[in-house]
Amino acid sequence: MKTLAAYFHKFTAGDGFRANACAGRTSRNACVLVFLISCLTMAPVHISAQSLEDETQPAKDPGSAKIFVLAQSTKHSVILRWAPSTPHGWRIASRIGYKIERRTPGGNFVVISDTALAAWMPETIVSYMDKEKDNKYLGMLLNALWSDTTLIGILENNSADTSAEVMKKNTTLYAYALFGADNDTLTAQAGGLRFVDYKVKEGEKYEYRVSLDSAVSYRIDPGEIAVTVGVNDAANPPENATAEAQDRKINLRWEPAKNDKYSGYMIFRSDDKGKTYNKLISQPVVLLIPSDQSQKIIGSFTDTTIVNYVLYKYRISGVNAFGTFGEPAELQAMGRDMTPPPQPLAKNPRQVGPRDIKLTWEMENTDPDMVGFVIERSSYADSCYHLLTTKPLPVSARSYVDSNPVEEEPYYIVCSMDTAKNLGPSMPMYAVIFDSIPPAMPKGLKGTIDTTGVVRLTWQSNKEQNLLGYRVLRAHAADHEFEPLTGQVWKDTVFVDTIQVQTLTKHIYYRIAAVNKSYSPSPMSAILEMKLPALIPPEEPVFTGVIVSDTSVELTWAKSSNKDLASQVLYRRIQDSLKWNMLASLSATVTTYMDKKVEQGITYEYKIVSVDSSKLSSESSRYIQARPYDPGVRPAVQNVKAAYKSKEKSITLQWTYKSKLNENFWFVIFRSEGNKPQAEYQSVVSSTTTFVDTKISSGSTYSYAVKVVTGKGAESPLSPTVTITLP
């Protein structure tokens, strides 16, 4: 049989589990312990940064402990997992053992464990290790419980840990034991930390209590938990899981699952597009608690066993204290070649022809996956390069001619490129361009002149990359010599000039020329002829007539005789108002206007102004007044109907009135009996369209009609008459 020392060496040769580093200098063992207790208590464990900063100063033993219990059920069983809250309490309880009690709600607790559930003796653990040679967790437990005879001897008195060295050792071994129990059911059973109750019914609710089998001076309080058989909390997947593909490796990252109750996370990978998944690691990844509470807890794992350009699918599943996996986060990635090919050795560029720049380079060795070269250009030696070649030059290429160079981008690099589009750039090269080709003739010259003599010229920008600016020239006649207006080259495409407008000359003339950075001028642009503005405003128009109706005002006038007349502006205001409002802008030929946006009974005043092509305005015409009148007629009432009701001995009159009058009005009912003429009978308010006549006699004939009457005295015609004969 192997000795205990051999098993201890087998375990201590490695960490026994994977863990993400804590923030700062936090002790890994302390972080693991905090995390495991957090899982068992199902609540976050808050621990000060100071207690985690110095791993030589573990938290002081409180002198007592509490047993925390977790439960997981199936349709036919309830699985219990527990642990005391302190390392000292765990070591004592492991020797004494636990008893399990159960009750239904409101009943009494009954012991359901046959014997005390204590940790197995070393010989028993070793015998199982011989059977399960790949089970590292049993080695963890063996090391934690029985490797340090000093700890075992000190604990015989059941007192609290008093030595810092004892506390440090005990805390570390406690963390390893709980971690092994969380990840292996046999280890949990060997540590006396697991029990399965098979005598249950699905849907029943039970309460369990786990307590120390016998009391000791170091108080260990029992733990309780309620369970509904067949009901478990959701096992959520990890959140924000990502897979970053790199060269021959894939980095996986994730955050803890919502309501995280996992002691670690297992990584699975599929190499057959998701048909089957296999474990990538033998032990789960443990997420440690950072000392900085504001720092996110992040899990990570790097798979370095991949082949580039093969699609891999991954599952990240949390494992709880029962060794059960939760719902996985699924993701996929494909590694790719990110190693650039060898760099070409570029030579100094030189100008060929009027403007072309020729680049040459050398390339002694080429990789098998190299596809060619690309050329890039920039304004800066160390950044902002952009491609000049739309597709790679062949592998055999050793030169390239840039037929459209620009002075603003004198830097070039030649890059070798492989099949994965990785680039091997050369050192930057600087090119000097000597340009003797003049720019193209400017186009689109146009301008305006205002009455103060300010001329504003604009034109289209030239497309040459080496353009320096423009020269602006002016003349007072098209056949005169044009004189320059700018001493230096004008950089903009907008130019403002000032001229004398009080002159007998009717026109002014402009031309422009483009200049490149070599000061080569373009051909002169086409001549722009501009008419000087008129300074005398047009004469005012005169109203010749006004026709007023109930719905409109029609105006006529004699327009200005100015030959340069461009438009006429009609204004309106309400009588006694100070503000005139523009009613319409009319062409130069219009002499009539119909204003239909009027209201009856309101007096309006009108005036008109003439405007010439230079936007000079005449004096306004003398204003005239117009007042649309009320004809006193309103729309007639429609659909008058009469019905006799014998039971009430009455005639009900009904009608409709679809017009909406924005004034006070009412309905007047006319009635006649027999052959008598109709006369006013009754009136009703405008809010009703019915009338009930009770003043009637049997056997008589009645005729009715309805009209509208307004508070202004206006009336509608009588509606059609409706006649009814009573029985």
C-alpha cells in the first residue's frame, strides 16, 4: 500500500485547482475560502481589504462556528451539503461527526442519519484513492485532514485556534477540503459533508437540521434549511461570455452567473461543430473575490490547443457544491494566423515623368503563404497611412509607380501581405515632387453686387492635390486689360471686392486663374459680366378699384412703369392696427388680387409696394379700405320629421343642422293647424334638434317647419314643411 506521504506528495505537487488572480496582493487561499463560504451561505461574504492584504495575518477565530447547509432535490431524493463557518469548527466536526434531522412543517425533528457522519479515516481514503487513481480531490481531503500531525494534536483539546501559524495552516487546509467536496461527491462523502435522503415524496416540503453529533466546548451551532422535493432554483448561465480569437489560441472571458451559487466553472469544447463536447480542464476555474469591491469579478481561460481556421464551439458551465453543472453559456471562435510575413527593404523613391513617383524595394526571403505587396501613403511618417493599391501586387513585384502623388502625403511604405492579410511594413520613405503641369482652368465663377458697391464672388474649387490658390482680376470693359486684385495667392473660393456704383458704367468684369504650389498658373477663366445696381427706386403703384362681397375683397391697381420691375408686394392690416403683414408677393405683370381670407364685419386696409431687379423698393401706395358684409342669410334646416305618439298624446318633431355657426343662434318652429297659415309657434336652443308638441287635438292636421335665427338678426330660409294628421 502507498504511504500517506506519497499521497500527500501527489497532491501538493500541484495546486489542485485553477484560480483567477485576486486584485492587489490578496491571498489566493483566503480568496478561495471566502468564495466557498459564500457558496455555502448563499450570500456574499464581506471581508475587509486589510484582512486579505497580509496572508500571514488570518482572521481571528471567533471561538464558535455555525453550520451552513445547502440542498438540492430530485423527484426521488434530497441531497444535503454543509460545512462549519470556521476552519477550527470544521476540523473538530470532522472528528466528532454530524447528525441529520428532518421534520415536516409544524412537526418535530427526527434523526434520519443512522450513524454520525464523520470524516473517513486515512486508511479508508487511501483505499478509495487506489481504486480511483485520477481522483485528485480525495488527495486534497487526505492532505487537509491528516497530513499535519501538529494540527491534529493541538485540536484534541477542542479549543479555539490561538497561534497565528496554526490559524494560517488550518485556513488553507480548510479551503482545499471544501473545494474538493464541492467538485466531487465521493470527496464530500469522505469528508462527512454530504447526505442523501431517499425517503421523500415529490412535492412534499421538509425542513432539515444538521448539527454536531455531540457537544464540545468549542460551540458549533446547527444549520437548517427548508426543501420542496423536486423544486430547485434556476441554474443560470454565466453572463457576458466572450471568445476572442488569436493566433493559435482562443481567450474565453465571462462574468459570474446571475444569483451565482457556483463554486467554480468548467470549460467544455466541441471539435465537431457542436455534436459532442469534452472537458478542456480536469478541475474547474475558481473566480476569486477582489479586495476592491468596485472591481468586477471576471473569469478567464485561454485555450492554447487549437488549430488556426478551425471553428471551435465552447460551453462554460458553473458547478455547484453538489458537483452539478448549471445551464451553460455557449460561444464559438476560430483562431487565425496573426504572424506578419518578412518586411521588404524599401529604397528611396524618385520622380519619373512630370509628376509620377516610383517606389522600389528588395525582398530576399518570402513565406509560403505570402500573396504579394500593398502600397500605403500618409501625411505623417508614423501614422494615418491609407492604401493606394486596390489589390495586392504579385509576389514577384519589386516596384510601383504612383501616378497621382500629392505634396500633402509625401510618406510611403511597402507592406508584404500573407493569406491572412497580415502586413509586414517597410521603413517609411519620403518623396519630393517637382510639379511643372499647370492646374485646370477654374469653373463656376459667379457673383452679386449690392447697392453699396460690395461685390461677392464665388467659384468651384479645383481638384488638384497640389493647388496653392487663385488669382482674382478685374476690368471695367471686356476688351480692357484685367488687373490683379490680390497681391498674394488667394486661398479661398470666395472673394469680396468693393467698387464705385455711382458711375456711368453699367457693368463690371471679373476673371480668375488657379495657381499650383510650383506657381504655375492655369488658363484664365471665362469672363464674368456683372450689372451694376440701380440706385433710383421704382415708382409706386396706384389702386384703381375694390370690390367687396360677403366672402372676399377683390383689388385692382395700376402697376409701376419701371422697366426693371421684378415683383410687387401686397400688404394688409386690420383697421387701427399698427403692424402691416405681407399678404402676397406677386410677379411684375399682375394687376389684380382676390383676398378670400377675410371675415365679415372687419375693416381691412391694403397697400402695395413695387420692387425692381436690384431689390430697390418703391414708396408704398396709398392704402384703401374694404369691409366684407354679412348678407343676413344662414343655411337652412334639413331632414325635418314629425311622429305622433298616441300613448303620450304628443307629436315629436326632429331635424338636422349640419352647419357650424360661430355665433349665438336658436331654432324657431312654425306650425299651422288645418288650412290656417303657418306662424311662429315655439323656439328652442341651438344645442337641441328635437321638439315635443303636446298642445294638439285628436283628428286635427298639423304642419311644421323650422328656421335658424341668430343674435345678429340673420335668418335661414324655412325648412321644407312636414304634415301629420292625428287619428
